[in-house]
Amino acid sequence: MQWHAELLLAGFPSRLLPGRKRIVCLAVQKEGVLVDANGTLFNCTEAPRLAWGAS
């Protein structure tokens, strides 16, 4: 990793990591899905935090 840091400091572009995608919500992505600890699938990151059916 030292050589990579030195390349970055010298101004060379990095292709080691993929570029950043500025997408805020999974719901706008065709293949966007969230899997919770129980294996339940959600298309929104907010859904697992809501108390659905809780009384």
C-alpha cells in the first residue's frame, strides 16, 4: 500500500478502488436491495427500522 500512497501523492490517478456513485436511495436502483439479519429483503434502507405490525 505504501507504493499506492506514493503514487497518489505524486498526482497519479488511482484505479485501485471503484469510483464513487452519488445515489442516495436504493429504491431508485433497479437491482438495489437490502438484506436484514434475518434474510428479509427490502428495497429501502428505512424499512427495516420501522416497527411494522408492532403493538
